[in-house]
Amino acid sequence: MIGARIAGAALLLCLLKPAAAAEQHAYFPPPGQWAARPAAELGFDAARLQSAIDFALAHETRLPRDLELGIALSFAREPFEPLLGPVEPRGGPTGLVIRHGYLVAQWGDPDRVEMTFSVAKSLLSTVVGIAHDRGLIKDLDAPVRKTLPLPEFEGEPNDRITWDQLIRQTSNWRGSLFGRPDWADRPEGDDPLAWPTAPVPAPGEAWEYNDVRVNVLALAAMHAWRSPLPEVLAREVMQPISASEDWRWEGYRNSWVELDGRPVQSVSGGGHFGGGVFISAWDLARFGLLTLREGRWAGRQVYSRDWHRYATTPTEQNSQYGAMNWFLNHDLKLLPSAPREAFAHLGMGSNLVYVDPVHDLVIVARWIEGKEMNGLVAGVLAAIEPGQ
């Protein structure tokens, strides 16, 4: 038996050596730097790559640069004044192309710290995943109410809502949080008087993109960590990946709650009502590279590979959706020109963090028209030389 264990351990070491060696030579950008390599060295035709960048520059989003106006126009049919958190004007089209960890191209102003809208949800789901890795959330399929006696999860049907349902946007949580009722977010139907009493599916029965319910998850995650989520994100994700200190995560003027006797701000999972994550393209690229490497950064497992598998597993009620705002491409509907294995972190604007394990590639593109994202990806992939 002992000999079998030794033989098994030796075999395991042999299997692990190539992966360890590959990681030893992988590039992870140090703080405040990102090494660049010529396009040809990273397998690109430089002229074709420039054509892809020109495509991005030529297809700037129609969303106004005044984002207060842009949010108002985007959600004009919703009741209530939409802005509860800070909003700042956006810049022009911006992007980065990263291959094998190295910078190959950039455009616009990647230093500019800007709203990233629903890419914040990918960061939120990641800190939830790390809480699960640490045992702070023991069972994703257990009702939140079982371990967190929060009033937001009292009574039917909210007391049955699980962590998994919140993460996958299938919770169908009912109620009002920070002055916004769930029915006021992207209401369906033509009769506003019917919106408050419209039937709501039971937890787990249907998928619905709903920022009020996302904010319920953020509130619950803060209580699971017993710490403000910006502090958690900084400590558990942004510092390990050597991100800058320029980013910030904002809540609403009325989202302050008491946590262990001190006032803390519960943050939002997007910029729908203002707030959310304000961040540079450089720091988005670091997060994209972290997810390309399945949670590993320079020898440290920031989040587990089990969580990565969970995050990239399709949601039963919406097969293009993995963990919150990990958008999947296995059916080639999201980005028809990309591999099935590719995924993306997406936010309004559009803010795109494209992650491609097949080509070892990350693309950050900000303020590109949503329907043109596939054109950009297609252009970058077409610039990769055959066999590279």
C-alpha cells in the first residue's frame, strides 16, 4: 500500500511538472508595468491587427459621453429617478490586446478610470466565489436565509432563494432595496399600472437580468464576508494581481447599512442607478488575464479552479450565462467569430473583456457599439498568423 502511494505520488509529480514549468515561464505584469512585444513576435500580422483597431475606433458607441444622459435614455421607460450613485462622463474608444500575457496593441486612453457598468458583476461574483472557496459560504445551493438572517430574505418566496440562484440571476427575488423595487428594473409589458402586481416566477424557474436583485447579492456577500466589498476586492483580487490603486467601487447615497456596529456602504453590481466599479482598461485587462489563467496569478491561486469551472458552466435557464456576467460562447451566439471556449465579461457601453483560452488572448474594448463586438474580435483573430 505504501509503495502504491509513493508510485502514485511520483506519477502525480510527473503530470504536474509540465504545468508547473509552463507557469514558471508565463508572464504576469508587475505593478505599474506591462511588457509589450512586437505584433510579429506574438504571432500577429501587424497590418491586419491595426485594421482591427481601426474598426474599433470607427465604431464608437452611440451612448452619449454624458453618461447621466446616457443612462436616462437607456432606461427611459423605467419609473423613478434612476441615479442614486455617482456618474462620470466617459472617454472615447479605448482598448488593449494581450497575448501570452504580453501587451501587443493599445488604443485610446487605457489609463482613464471610468464606469464599467455590469463588468462589476463579474467582480462581484468573483468575491462571492472566493467566499465559497474559504468556507464563508458553504453551500451555493443552500438558501441564503439559512446562514444570514437578513430581512431581505424573510418570508415566501425569498426565504427559499439560494446563493446559486442569486449568482445566476434566477432568484426572482421580490421586494424593494435602497428605494428601488425589483419590478421597476427593465419592466415588461405596456401597462405601467400593472408592473407592481405582475406575476413573478418562483425562485429558480426563470432567468431575468435585474440589477435590484444583483444588489441583493452584493448586500448578502458583504454580510458573508463581514466586511465592505471594496476592501474584500482589494485584498483578495486586486492586490494579488498587482492592479493599481486607482479603481473604486461605489454604492448609493442611501445604501449605507450597519455592519457589526459600524456604518458601511453596500455597493452596487453595475451603473444602472449610478455607482458601480470605476476602473482603468489596464486593471480590467489584469482581471481578464486572471480569468484566462483560471484564477491563478504568478504562483498564487486567487480563486479556485473549481470556482472557474462553476463560473463557466451554463445556467440552465440561459445557456449563454455562467456565473454573474461571465457570458459564454459555447453555442457561438454571443460572438460567432470566436471559439466556443471563449467567454466575456460584459457591461453597458459597451465594456468588453474578451477571454480566449484557445488563442491565449485577452481583449479589452471600451465604448464600442455592442453589435460590433464580434467584428472587433473577428478582426483580431484574423490577424493571428496561421499556426500561431
